[in-house]
Amino acid sequence: MSRTVNGSDRMSGPVLAAYRYCEVVTGHEARNFAYGIRLLPTPKRQAMSALYAFSRRVDDIGDGDLDLPEKQRRLDVTRVLLTRIREGAVTADDTDPVAVALADAARRFPIPLGGLAELIDGVQMDLRGDTYETWEDLASYCRCVAGAIGRLSLGVFGTLPHAPGRERAAEYADTLGLALQLTNILRDLREDAANGRSYLPADDLAKFGCSAGFHTDTPPPGSDFAGLVEFEVKRARALFAVGYRLLPMLDRRSGACVSAMAGIYRRLLERIAADPEAVLRGRVSLPGHEKAYVAVRGLAGLDARRTARRRL
């Protein structure tokens, strides 16, 4: 094992405790994410849990009930903490377990921690109430809150040394993040509307007569809601197709992790496509047996091999 936060080759008790804390947070708050990362070897699973726990902290600030000035203050504090982590100023006896774990993960893996600064930028967009006129505008936001997570994760996964096209791995990880985020946006249309948020491009909403928003369990009167969902699903499928090019570049267990997480959202997307109005009636999810099937596919490398064949 590479050097830990205290500079030794053996993980200290405080660092191990910090990772355990992050794994508890991940298992409790992100079942789909936890489902995927449990396929990883311990060091990578720990690092991914640290990344998730920090990201969750940022998201919780944005989604919490605090007033706007306090949210901004906490984001500023979190940005300062990230700077300390990036500068190697966090020690094993720091009182913040997430900072301790993330600092150790950054020493063991080439994690581009600037991606977490992008995540904070994205949450600040939410606090400002930014809306998005075009897909290009929304894609910029998605790259902050999801594409960055893909690139951060790639720092933990690494790529196979002789994988063809590996110089584009970060691009594919970023695109896969966009696919997952667009799926999230479709799934959460009603919930986001209830919170006063609108993410789909205004151009698309106007095109399909949905500019009034999604505040009930039925589409806006006179709208082509099914057409809107079909349009966005097609976009998300294209993003998944590009993002999946990352899979053959990863080792077996890292590829299984990515395939499991992406596969769950890909299946959610197809459920939404089959019944667009379901997203207005409640939260679309997958039963446990489907998630298990997706994990088995990932471990078997089926998605990676299929993607590799398509590129031949």
C-alpha cells in the first residue's frame, strides 16, 4: 500500500477510522453508489467512499434548510478545507474524518481534486437559482456536478497500461457522468419542481409545450410531455454510448464497479422511457434483484466486451 496521510506505509488507526466513517456515510446515503463500489478492492473502495462523503457534504449544504447566506458561508468553509487537503495540510489527527480519509486517498491515488472545486461551483449555481436555456448550458452544469465525479473516480480506478484510446479516458468518464446526471434530472422532475428548481433546457421545454413546469402528477395541459421525455432519453442514450467506451480501459473490478453504477441508471432511463409520466407520480427506482443482475453483468465484463466489439 502506498503512503498514508501520516507518511507511513501502514494505515494508522485514525485513518482507518476515518475511512470507516466515510463508508458508513456512503452505505447509508447512496445505495446505488455503494452497490457499485463494493465490487472494488479495499483500497479503491475506501478512496471512493472518501470522495463520496466529501461530495455528499457539498450536496447537503446546497439541499439543506439553512438560509442562503449560511449555505454560502459553509460552501466557502468547505472550499478552504479542500484547499488544505490539496496542499497536504491535513494530518491524521485532524478532527474531520472526511478530510482525513480524502487526504489519505489523494496520497495513494492520482485523484484530480480540482473536480471537487467544480462540484462546489455547481452547487453555487443551484444556490443562485441558475436555469439553462440550451443543452450546452445544462451540460456545463452537469460537468461540474457529475462529469467531475467521473473524472475524480477515474483517478482511483486508473486505466489499463496498453488500453487503446486511453488518452480519452477522462473525456469518456466525464460523458458518462453527464448521462447519469441527465437521467437523475428526468427522474427528479417533480421533486425539483416542488423545490423551485428547473434543470431541463428552456429551449426543450418550450419546444414540447412544457414551460409551465411539473407541479402535479399529470403533464402540463396541452403539452407533449411524452415527446419531451423521448427527446431527453435519446440524448441520454447517446451519452451512455460514448461514456461506456471507458469500460474496456479499466481493470476487471473497476470496470465492474462502473458498469454496475452506470447500468443501474441505464435501466432507470429505460423505465422512464417506457412510462414517461411515472416520474410525475413518484420516484422511479429498481428492485434489488435487478441491481444484482446489473452487478453480475459488470463482474462478467459483458458491457465492457460489448463496447469493445462495437469499436472494432
